[in-house]
Amino acid sequence: MIHLIRPSISFEEVEPELRAMFESGVFTRGKNVEALRSEIGEYTGARHVYTVTSATTALWVCLRSLGIGPGDEVVVSDFSFPASANVIVDVGAKPVFADVSPDHYNMTPEALERALTPATKAVMFVDAFGNPTGIHAIREICRARGLPLIEDAACAIGSSEHGVRCGAIADLTCFSFHPRKLLNTGEGGAVTFDNPDWVEWFDVKLGHGASGALGYGLDFTDYGYNFRLSEAQAILGRAQLRKLDEIIAERQAIRDAFVEEIGSLGFRPQEFGDDAVSNVQSLVFRVPPRFQRDALIAALRDEGIETTIGTYCLSGTSFYRRRHNDVQPVAQRLQQETITFPCYGGMDVERVLSAVTRIAG
């Protein structure tokens, strides 16, 4: 079976660091977590980095840091995993769905403008499958309106637009370290930002509310949380971050091979802007009109090749459809028409392409 994804890391790469961790007895709040924070900052260009348990947690923390709650609205890309909108609901605010481009799959400026209301308190831009195309245009609108921009870059570590890497573009950026992402720690995530005014809030809130020593203990000046990444997870993350550019180059080469081979059959790849560089977190195409996408997924499964849909039209899910009347048409069409192919270094590219060509040719 050719699976959708395989980790870009081996046990041998991390064995010395894991052995040292066991010998030290330090499994949390150790040097590897701090090193990973520093190295993500150096790689992305972000001044401040906080590791957390997931990108979902990261998004939730960002909303809380901005004081967003009941009565507020947050505009969010409609073509995404439900976590992007769920965190908005969880803090008591209302997600307002902005439709996306049929070509690059990201929120468009026109859709954002239509979605803005006096109740809008923030905008959440989702880098669909690692593609940051259009984020600077969205940022300009946010700055003109005085709205904070949260970048759901769960898929986008290593991606860039206009020469600036994700992590240093938006006011707040959230990364995922889930197994389907390029930097895989099993579970995990990170928040990055540049604003020094937010540092104290993150230090206190992500440290159980502690803000200093009190005798032999701590002084808890606020309530807070524990969303820590472990030392073992940080070791995995650091090993992959060291070779992230190599991992991205492999995935970009696989995408090029797919575009050349199946583009002539009518498969349309996700497009990237001229000034955008995608890490190709997922290899996503729109299937030709003559095919039924789910039938293609089933046929490839019979060939021993795992594929899946692109992602979801959030406004069309059962939960959000009950809360909102309008389903965004482009996002809905993309959910119905997109397929995700396997994409990772060392996979048998020719076997996958041969199967797709045989079935669709």
C-alpha cells in the first residue's frame, strides 16, 4: 500500500537525543523545547515563538489573546478543516465564512470585503494545503481596517510569499506538527508573533497564570493553562526542521511530475501565485468533470494507493449549515471536486502516476 503520507524522519536520526533525554530525566520544559522555539523563530523570521499541543490549541490561544468573545465576529476561510471555525465558536464568537479562489483555494480580498461587518474583530486566513497565495493582499485590508490577522498556517511551515516566510507575515501565526504536516511531532503546534506587548500575556497564560516567584513557590496572578510540548516531541521537531528545505524540495519535485503527467488528462493542480512558494503539504488536484471524485478514490484504493478528498466547505457541514444559511459556492465545489494524492520523499511516484493514468486515461 502506498499511503498518503510517511514521516520524513527515522529513529536513527533522533536516537542520540532521545537517549540523552532518558539519561537526564528531563521529559518536559527542557532544553529541546526551548531550542525548538528559538530555531522556529530563526527559520521563519518571527520574534516570538510559543509551542503548544496542537494548531487547534494555537488558534484558540490567539483568539483568547485578542480578547475575542461573545458578540464578536471573525471572518475565516471557508475551505478548511473544521478546527479553523470551531475555535471561534468555542470562545463564544461567530465565524463568518469567506469564499475562496477556485484556483489557489485561499480567501480572496473580494470575499473578505463582503464578509466584513461592524462586529468583525479579526480575520483568520487559512493557507490551504500550505499555499500562502494572497495573504499579503488580505493583510493590507486588515491593516486598513485596524483588524488583527491570524494566519492558520497549520499546513504552511516553510512556505512564503513575497520572500517572507509564513510565521512573519500575519499578526499571529499558528503551525501544526500533526503527522500529515511536514514537521511531525505526533501532535503539537506553535504560535508566532512579533508584537512585544503580547509576550507577558503568553508567558502568564501558558504558564498556569504564574508570573514570578513567591518565597519558595510561584505567584499566580491570573488563571492559565498547560499546553506544553514535551521534550521528546521537540526532539522530533528539531530533527525535521534541520532538513525542512530538503523535504520541501522533494515534495515540489513530486508535484512537478504530477502536473506534467496528469495535467494533460484534465486534472487541475492547486495554483500558486507568482510570488508565493508553497511547501506542498498536500498534493491536491481538481478532478476532470468527466470523473466522479469518490469513484476515483475507490479505484485507486483497489490499486493499493491511498488518496482522500481535499478538505471541507465549512459552511456546508451539518453543524454550520444549521447556524448559517449561506453555503459558499466555490468552497462547496472544491470539496466535491478535489483529490489529495500521496506526496513524500522516497515514494513510488511512477506507480501512482501509472495507476492514475490507467484509470483516468
